[in-house]
Amino acid sequence: MHTPANEWVPDVLGDRFEQLTLPLRPDAEGEVVATLVRPVSRFRLELVRPVAAGVDVLYVHGWSDYFFQTELAEYWQNAGARFHALDLRKYGRSLRPGQTPGYITDLNDYDEDIEAALSAIGHGRHHEPKRPLIMMGHSTGGLIFSLWVDRNPGRVAAVVLNSPWLEFQATGVGRAAILPIVEIQAKVDPRAPLPKVDLGFYTRSVSSTLDGAWDYNFDWRPPRGFTAHPAWLRAILAGHARVASGLSIDAPVFTMISARSMLIPKWTPEMMGADVVLRVDDIAVRSTRLGSLVTIARLDGALHDVFLSAPPVRHEAYQQLTRWLRSYLRPEA
């Protein structure tokens, strides 16, 4: 589905959402765009000031993913915020025929996507925004946003991270061990397909076609993920190394993760209440390297995407987020 640039049009999520195509600089694969998605605004008579009244929220997805979490958008609307989600280049709504899904060679290249989105909602470099900004990232999006906020002090009021991919699954030692090999592969054949390590367990726990509860587009969120490539993996590992060395995010950070991981090669029903993608203990440790004010919430029974977990877990997650916002959202909000 291609949409005109500079024009909000109905979104694939239905008449409650609309999307805006953001043209970016073309690359060797041709046209490059990002896509901004927002819920259609609605009038609400508020007798009590909501916890995020007057705030803008920009959300970004993870690897092999796109925005479809309508309940999350509704939460932020009910909290009084203006919510926008960003499908990065070569993901979801932004993926064009002939492109390599999710492919990038430097995470800093996403600055163009982010700046285009922020300009569209009034937070560009040349704007004087009148509303505080919260950046919310899931998994790889959490890594991308963490690095961006670190490089752009003073622009964000708060950072919310949903199972951010802050360290390689084999830990820092494993990352250091494989990096030389990845470096060579990235130079020799940057787009060579890497072996797939995703066994489909996460999809099984999420998709309504299997054991999960959510409907989404398998073309944009494949059951075993996109094919990864050496140049992309090198960019990810470089991001992990930067986090490990310590960032200086100048806004309060809230990291939400599952209470446990299950990274084993055989399906078990217990995976319906665990992170089967990342090592949550490593995320917790790396989160402490993001800035001087970091809060970590570990949710029993949560999936890798906390907000796709079972209803009681999601309810707890939203309660935790609301409590944190009341405590740490900057007073000007």
C-alpha cells in the first residue's frame, strides 16, 4: 500500500487510524520512505487532568516488526497524550518492492527517519515545541531511540523502553568474540543471508493463528523474522558496544521487561509467559548504563513485547507505566 507524501490518509488498521508517508533520501535500492501512524483524534471531556496531558509520544517498533498495537495507542490517548508510531524505512508500511527488509548498515542512518517524524509532529530541530516529548521504543527500536536520545540532549522529557535490545544474546563476551567475524563478512558480502536462529516460538506465543491473541500482517512480521545480513548485524553490535560503554541520557528512563527469559530450542507452554527473544537479565544490567535516572520494572508472565502479553500482565504493565509517569514526567508536562 503506497500513500501520497505530505497527506494523511486512512491506515491499514481501519478508520480509527491514519498514516503519513515521509520521503527520505533514496539509496541503492531506490525509493526510501518512513511512515507515521496516528489514531484519529477524538474529543474527550476530562474532569481530572490525565497523567500525560499535553504530551507527545513517538513510538518505534522492533526488528521484523511494524506498528499494530492499537491498545497501546488507546492507552496513550486516554492518558491525554498525542500518540504517533513510526514504521522505519524498509519495515511495515514503509517497505517497498525490491527492498531488503530491515536492512541498514549504520543505526545513525535512522536519524533521518526520526527527524522527519519529529518535524511532522512539531518537534523538529528548527521547531520550538510547546509540548514535552516522550520517546517509546520496543526491542531494536529501544536501542535506536536510546542512542538517538543520547546524541540529542535536551529534546526529550522521558524515555520508555519495552524490552529494549541493549545487548547481544550471547552477552558482551560473545559479542566481542563474533565481532571480528562479522566485520569480515560485512566487508566481503554485506548482504549475504545469515542463518536463521528464530525458531518461530515468539510468533507462536503472539499470533492468533497459533497460541497467541493478536492479528497482524505476516508479510511485515514474518513467523521466523526477516533474513539478517552481516552489515546489519555489524551495525547492531556497534550499537550494543556503545550502550555497554555507557550513555548519558538526560531524561528519566523507564525499562519494562519480563521477569524471565526462555531461550531454549524446544517449545514449552511456559513460553507464553516469558521473553523467548532476549536475555532479560542482560537488558536489566545494560539499562543501568543508559543514564543517571533509570527505573526497571520486571513483569511476571510478560512476553518479549510486554504489551502483547496476557490481559492481566498488560493491565499490570499499564499500571506500572502510569505510576512511573506520575513520578518522573517533567513538571512542565
